[in-house]
Amino acid sequence: MSDLDGRAAPSWRAWAALTRVELLLTMRRGENLLVTLVIPIALLVFLVQVPLLPPPEKAGIGRIEALVPGILALAVISTGLVSLGIATAFERDSGVLKRLGGAPLPRWALLGAKTASVAVTVLLQVALVAVVGAALGWNPAGGIVGALLAATPWLLLGTTAFGGLGLVLAGRLRPELVLALANGLFLLCVLLGGVIVPLDRLPSIVAVSASLLPPALLADLLRGALIPGSVVAPFEALGLGAWAVTLLVLAALTFRVGDEA
């Protein structure tokens, strides 16, 4: 990417241009929109209307209050791990990333653009969950805006962690394997990751293992921020922060724009 006079454009301008392209491509992928926008909203509406899960244990907490934090965590996971991971893997396999890698563009700009596009998509998801949640009766203490502001640090950490995980998978594995792994991990997060069903409702052997992993850490931090009477555990914040830094650094160190000959 270069200016009109032929000089290489500053890295930040290349990053901004790539971020715009990533967002446009995301909006054009129907399957991405299904996973990132439709499924979390559909799950929220379904679980509020059909009481499959046991009622919340805390007095005064309705079903919608108990569900929203997990749905927000699921939205972050679907965007960073599933949507970003699968799309990037197929772009790498088709040679798109290799062509971009041949341009005068630092690798951090490419990975940063993808991570930024995930953050923008998550922002849209949060807005949709807030609107639908309000329509279903979600009215947290301090108002919806105040509650979401309290949850913002954990949403950002979660976006970084799962965006990094998606890039780790996409940067080293074949797209078919990334497709299977990303969808399989997404299903595990829903069933056994402490996202929809809190850890204290799962078998102890599952709960102990899951409590150390990003899905449960993110969901518990969001519950601490959004559910009245809950608190944010410092060790969970440190744990999710450590996962976010580790996965992002690992992605930067191991990501390949194309398969070696």
C-alpha cells in the first residue's frame, strides 16, 4: 500500500485500510453473520422463553439477568475463535494473505487489523444483545449502559484472547482442520465451558478444569460485572489477562501467511 506519489504509506494508515477491508469482508460472509450475530441472539431468546436451564440460585435474579453475561461471552467466542479463525485459515490457504505479505506491510498491521475487526464486530454484538435483552426485560442496576461499561474491560480482554486463539489456529493449520476445531471448541464452550451453564452446576471434575480456561474466566468476569451481588475475582481477571497476552504473542510469533514450499 502506498501514497499517490509512490511512497510507502505509514503503517498506521495501512492498518486502518486493512481494518476497513476486514470489516467489509466480514459483513459479506453470510456464514460469519450467522455465527456472530444470529446464533447468540437466537440462543438468548430461546433460553429466556424455554426454561431448559435451572433457575438462578441467587434471590431476586431473573432468568434474563443470569443469561446475558454468558451470551455476551458466547458472542466474543463466536467472533474471535470461530469467525476470525475459519475465515483467516481459508484466506491463508487460498493465497490471499501471501499476496498481502508481499506488500510493504508489517505483520503486526495485518494481525492488528484482524483483531480490530473482531473488536468492532463484538461491539455490534453487544449492542444487539443489549437491545434484545431490554426487550426481554433485562434492566440491570444502574442501567444497561452503566452495566456494559462495567463489563467493557472483560469484553476487551476476551476479544483479545479469543482473537489470538483464532489466529494461532489459522496461522498454522489447514483450513479444514481449523473449521472442525473451531466449531468443536465452540460447542464445548456452550456445553461444558461454564459459558451458558455456570461452573457450579457442572460436575466437579469438569468445573475444576474449565475454571482455568478462557471461556469460563470470561463468563465469570462478566457475571461479576453484570449480576447484582456478584463480584469480580482478581485471580480470574489476572488469569484471563495472562491468556490474552499469551495467545496474542503466540499468534504473532507463529503466524504464517502461507504454507512453506
